[in-house]
Amino acid sequence: MIESKTAIKHGWGSMPHRSVSGLTTKEREAVKNGDKVFFRIDKTHYMQSGYKIVTHSPYGWDSREPTTDELTEILKSK
């Protein structure tokens, strides 16, 4: 897993224009190749983990909450 220090989340929940910006070229290529890229966020809800996993679709860059296994892997890397 790769930690992004430059990723910035825009929008939350079901907002139609939510996205992630600030990814480096290396991080973008890693996501496209199937690798996991995560970044830290400020928790705004008690159910949030404090981390997001970057996703990519034809509509652009977005993020999602990590699964339990992914969160365990993230916390072990710290």
C-alpha cells in the first residue's frame, strides 16, 4: 500500500461532484495498475476510520472507506 501525502478529498457522501485531487503521477499509475493508495482525512463522523482508499473510474478520481483488512494493513504500516 502507498500512502499519499498530497491527496485532497472534495465533497462527501452522495454529492455528485465529489473527487480526490493532488495525486502524484506515481500514485495515479499505481491505482490504475490495481495497487492500493490511501490518504489520511480528518474524521467528521465517529464511524469513519480516518483514512480513505483512492478509486478510479471513467468519471475521475474518488475515494472510499477501507475494508477491515485494508485498515489493519494501513495501521500496521504506521
